[in-house]
Amino acid sequence: MQMIGVIKTFPSPSGPVEVLRHIDLVIQPGEFVLITGPSGSGKTTLLNLASLMDSPTAGEVVFDGARVSTMDDGALCAVRKRKIGMVFQRFCLLSNRSAFDNVLFRFRYVEGVNVDAVELASKALATVGLSRMGDRLARKLSAGEMQRVAIARAIALKPDLLVADEPTGNLDADSAMTVMECFRQLNEQGITVLMVTHNEALRGYATRHHVCRSGVLE
Amino acid sequence: MKDEAKNMSPSLQHSNTPILHHATAPSPRLLLSPLLRDLLDGIRAEPARVALSFMAVTIGMVALVLLLAVLGGLRERARVLVRELGANVFAVRTAATGESGRKQDLEEKHAVILRENLPGCSVSAFQRYELNARDVGQAISIIATDESLSGVRGWTVRQGRFIDRSDVRNAERHAAISVGLAGLKKWKPGDMVSLENTAFKIVGIVDPGTAALESGSSDAGLGVGENVIFVPRTAPFPRQRDSREMSHRVDAIFVQATADEDFHRVLVVAQKLLQAPALGLDGISWVTPESLLQGIRRLQGSVRVAGGSITFLCLVLGGTTLMSLMVANVRDRVVEIGLRRSLGATATDVAKLFVFEACAVTFSAGVVGLVVAGLILLLIREKSSLLVSIGASGLALPLVLSIAMGVIFSYWPARMASRISPSEALRNE
């Protein structure tokens, strides 16, 4: 994934606000890139651009050799579907479904729920150490367990890039460490990780660390 | 923390990852299609709002089915009336009073005039008497008529025969009875029956229809009723001897044009013949299929406007309730929309989700509405004389309309949902 001179502005009553300023970033396969920075520095915006959930105002994002600006909504969705896994601060689980069903939901827009999907979802759940929790409703899990289910959902399709937005932001210290350990193991297994957080203490898990301040990457 | 970390699989790619049975065995819900699971989740997320929308649409559907059933009943009644009158048949009968204020009776001579001047047409007349109940223990009508009545009215002879020309010419004491009377009294051809001390031999059983012309029509008097005995008009029935005037009176004359004849031309000729000043018949009324249907058509129009307005309002109310449900649903599920987009859902996928949810609510409301309306219609049939009828198209229309309502009233919320930017949706997280 590559960002070349990326600028992102948002409209506001007082005129456009430039949130990201000339971002140049290259993430190589197998890296664990951590971006830290204070609130409002543009971390999440950068992550949204990297995960193709948003498009830059100027500059170019290149994913897997393809220029994102040339892709239509269908093509962007296809890339997100197959190549990108996302983990969110508040987990984004379907509370009425079991942990296993939440992981299986990764395949909702992939052709059909077949035996492979069930097997891959089971493996992903096992990977984050929640095999025994598969039948439990998501809303009955602890915060740490919820985040691990969210990670299992993100990795179930073996994505090229795993992006995480403040994945430990809602967790206590022990759960946060468990989750970070999970990310480290996944990275060791070859999954590229891009994570943003305001927690500088997590930099030790990453292979590369950037600081985002006022829309500029240092 | 360390213990939990140890629980993790050493490798995502490792094919021998120990997987417990309960984690791998798909739950029964997995057998449902993903779309159906989405629908169930959507409904469970807002049960109260869904119930309100469901009720509102159901009420609209019940109103629609009842309206269709009442209109269908009126159509059915119109068909029955025309069928009972007979194919290509018109009738002339004595009005209550003539324009001059004195009673104007039709007589047998008027039927003769029509017979002689309308060659090729079948003409039949009848005179009705109410039989003294003491004789048979039941209210029975005696119809003194000729051999043509059964043919003109298109009745079916079930057993034996109707009275024939020979019976009329020879004034035979022969009688045909209606199916209703045959069932009631267990009479059959060959039995003898005493009518006011005059014995008649039953020669046949005839089915004179449902008596619709008798019971509900404004043209009451053309029907013959259910419990009827047909006797030759020439037979020595006691009441016919009451007076000379009475013996020549007829209650109605029926004229059947042949298929080759122009029905309206025959009608016009007949009207000219009987309205000739020389006859002095100024108090007769003409009954045609068109005149029979006039009242029903007026009623149909009123029901269509009044019932249709109420039904329309009910359906629009249901639709707007549904739309408010869907708008609230979209607002409450913005993060879910973002999640779905992050998992690869296109804008169309998101729109479809809300359209399908709305259609699931309206379609199930349509089905329940049909069932409830069906029960109400059964009650109406049991407890009232109102004729209601609904055909296959009447059953299909509410279902089709319910799906159309789902699509129409969820279009805007679904469009709203599909236009939410994925990053904006997740910002609400």
C-alpha cells in the first residue's frame, strides 16, 4: 500500500479543513506499521484512506499496484472484501449473533456461506484463542474477547492488509496486551498490519513507527 | 494475559489447528440464507417499531381485502341476477300502481300479443298464488304458467319433466315442483299432492335457481321463490275460479329473444306493442339485464369511492409508518452500515438490505391481513346475508401490493442508507 502526496480536506462552515497534508507512506508486505498521535491529528482519516473507505482530496493511494482513484465503488468494495481486514475501537460486532456468527459475517458479501467459510471462520476464532466461545452471544463477551472476535473476523479471509483503529482504546491493560500479542503473532505469520493509536506504549509491537501531528506524518 | 495468549493458535495458516466441535458445527441458523438472517436481525433490533408498522400495514391489507370481497360480492350478485333472469331475456310486470293511480294488471292477452308479434321469440307468463299453509304445513308458492317458463328462464329439470304443452292444452292436474320443495317435503315424480282440496300429480322436479330475483332485488316479483309448485295456467286451481278478472291476471311476462335476434330491437318492439294507448297499460315496468344491474352499479360506485378511500388512507398510513421505521432503522444502524461497507458491501447491497427488510414486513403483514380478512369474511357469511366473494386475483393483489408498498416506502430510506459514506458511518462508532 502506498500513499503519494495525499491531501485530505473536509468541508466546514469556516471553509475547508486540511486534515492530512502531503502524506507519503509506503507499507511493504509483512510490516507492522504503528501510527501514533494526539486526537484530531488525522490518524483515523489516514487509516480510512489506507483501507479504501475514503478517497483523498489530492494525491494518490496505490493498493496492490492499482491506483485507487481509477476504481469505481464496485472495485473498491471487491478490494475491501478480499484484501483488507479492519478492526475498530468499539469492535462493531453484531450483538445478537454468536461470536462464531460474527466471524462468519466476514463472508457475508463473499459468494455464499459454504463449508470453506465455516472452516475458515472456525480457524480464525481458534487463532485468537476463542474456540470455546464460538456459541456465546457477542454481547455476553468481555471487551477483550469482543475485540479478539473482531480480529478473528478481520483475519478470517486471510487479508493482505490488516488495519486497526485504536484497537486497545476500549480495553483494560491486560486485555490490551492480549490483543496486541494477537496482532504481533498475526504479523509474525506474515500479515501486514497498519495500526493507529494514541498510545505511545504500543510502539514496541511494531516494526515501524510514525507519529502523525496536525496532518503531517513524521 | 499470558494464559490467554497461550490459547491462541500458533499459526493462522496451520491446517492442524485444533478446532473444537462446537466452534465448527454450524448452528441451525447457518442453514438460513445470509439475507434471511439479516432480515431476522433487522426485525429483532427494533421489535416495537416493526410491530407498529406491521399492524398498520395489516390493517390496510384487511381493509383492502374486505373492499375487494364486497365488490366481488356485488359483481357476483350482478351475475346471479342476470343469470336468474335468463339469457337474452327481458320481463314486463305490473307496477304497484299506474300513473293514473289505479292498479294496472297484466293479463294473459298481453302475452298473446307478444307471442303473435314476436315470431321466433319465446314468451311465457306466470301468475303466483300463496298456498294456504294448512294444506302442506309450509309457505309454498303456486305458479300457474305455461310450458315455456322453464326454457325461457334457463332452469334445469332435475327429474321427470316440466309441465308441457299437452298439460296446458288439456288443463291436466299435473305439477312440477322446485328442488327446494322436493327436498323439504320428500316429494318425487309420481306422488300426488293436494292443493286446496285439488289433487295434482307431480311430473318433475326443476331447479329455479337461487331466488336472487326474489330476495334482494329492487325488482322483487320476478323470482319464484324456493318452495314452488308449477301448475298449468289452465288447470282448475280453486283460486283461479275466484273471479274472471283474477283468472286472466298474470304477474309477469318473460320474453326470450333468440341468439340470432337483436335483443334491443325485440325489446323496443315489445315496448311499442304493450305501450300502445289502446291497451291502456300505463303502469307496467320493464326489467332488462341493464335495469337489474343499475342499482348494483350505483352501489358498486359508492363502495368503490367510500371503501377505496378508507383503504387507500389505511395503506398510506401503513406505508408512512413503515417509512418512519426504516428511517429510524437507518439512523440506528449507521455503524452496521459502515461495518458492512468495510466487509465489501456495495451501496446497492446496503440499499437492498433495507428494501428487503421493508418487503419482509409488508409481505408478512399482507399474509396476516389476508388471514384476518378471511376470518372476517367467514363471519360475514355465517352471520349476515351480505354476499361477499373474492377470487384468486383478489387474493394475489394484496400480496403483490404489499411487496410494492415495501419497495415504494423503503426507497427513500434505502437510498439514504446507500449514500452514507463508509468512513462517515464508521466515524459514528
